[in-house]
Amino acid sequence: MIKRILAVAVTLALLLWLLSSDQGMAFVSVLGRLDPGVIAIAAAGFAASYLLRALRVWDEFRHEQPGRFGACLRIVLIHNAMVNIIPFRGGEAAFPILLGRLFGTPLGRAVASLFWFRLQDAFVVFALAIGVWPGLPLWVRVVGLACLLITAFTLPRWARRPHDWLTRSGPLSKLAKVRDAFAASTQHAHYGWLWTIANWSVKLAAQAWLLATVLPAEIAVGAAGALGAELAAILPIQGVAGFGTYEAGAAAAMTPHGVTLQAGLQAALALHLFVIACACTAGFLAWLAGHLSDNSANATHSSGQEYK
């Protein structure tokens, strides 16, 4: 309850700041820099990111559900929309629910898959942050990257090692099923790291370019802001739909590059609204396509029954 109250307070603080007369007019001028060409290029980048995420899901479940890339894309788009609009990361539940509904995937296996996806995302984002964050000593970068690589390499192999947890009583017997489900997720995604790295490269590049355009600033400044916004997404306290924390993370990451906090917040808010608009539009189209497909299948089934 305390976390939710703080999250709502962060969001309201951002909205009150935006509604003040001076800030509101400045934000309108920032939005004016988003001409159709800028919007088209950024939207194409986000679309490519969605396709790469769908490939990651398809890669893991292609042996269990061959030829179901369209269903994987539908899962990714609806899940992404839910994560962006439902408060307090509640939209994450959409992923296991959709896997169970469309593929019949057991809940434990679906949750383990989601956990592995998010863990891969965290590894890639943290590795980028350690590699490019200004002011870090070289030894900190080397040690940090080494720790991430070792953990990413050993954790899946530890999960796949033979164990006798199922034969034990108490918490270990319950954790055994989680460990086995996690092992299945890491074992079947042969190109998971490739899709993850490609997705984040495209996603951050699109966000960096958009931020650099609306500031305006160099692409390196936009990249710092995009990375700061994504790092803010892992904070234990999130604003409603990420509002407030997302903007604060992006603005804070750009201040070492000479961008004022006010300008950084305005540009980050414009980026955030664009991200949510893309996510909601793609999610709605995925839901609509699935709904029409289900109705068509039901109509065909009903016609077949009447013919019989």
C-alpha cells in the first residue's frame, strides 16, 4: 500500500508540474518537433523491436508450437501494451495468461519463461549501463561486466543440472518445479541472447534518436536518456503507467551531458507518451486481429456442425 501511494504521488507530482503554465507551453513546443518523418522513423524502430521480441518467444516455443509466429507476435504485443498501461507492473501477468490460453502452456512453465526473458533484459541493460556510464573507473567496468557474464552463463546451467529436490520435503520440493521450468525455458531458447541483444539495440536506438530530435541534442545524449529511462523501470516504486519514474530516470541520465532537468523531463515525457501510444496501438491491433480470427474460426466450426 505504501509503494502504491508513493507511486501515485510521483505521478501526480509530474502532472502538476506539467500543468503549470510555463511548463505546459514549453512541452507543447517540444511536441511540435515531432514531425511526421520523425514519428514514422521512430515507429518503424519500435515495430522492428516488437518483431524481435516475438522471435524470442517463437524461438523458445517453436518445438512445442511449430509455425505459430503470428500467435507469438500477438502475445508480445498485448503483453507489451498491458505492461505499459497497467499500474505497478501488473501487466506482466498477461504473458503467462496468454501463453496458457493460446498454447496451453502450464502456469509454472509460462512464469519461468517470463522470468528468464526479464532476466535476459536486465543483464543486457545493466551491461550497457556499466559499459557507457560516465565516470566509472575502468576496473569497475571490467569487474561488473565479468560478474554479469559469469552469472548469465552459469545460472541456466545450474538450473539444468540433475538434482534431488523433488524427493525432499518442505520448500525445496516446491522450488524444484520452478527450477525445472526455468531449465526448460533456458534450454529451448537457442538464440535467446541474440534476439535479446538485437531487440535492445533497436529499441534503445529508436528511443535515443527520438530524444535527440526533440531536445535537440547529439545522439549520444539521447542514448544516455533512453538508457536511464529503462534503468528506472526496475525501481521498486513505479509511477502509474511508469509516469514520473521514467521521466526522472531519463532526465537524470542526461544532466551530466549538459541537459537541464527541465528540458530533460519535457523530452522524456514526449518519448514516454510516444512509447505508450505505439504500445497501445500495436496491442489493440493484435487484439482485434485475434478477435476477428477467433470469430471466423467459430463461424466455420458452426457452419460445419450445421452441415453435418
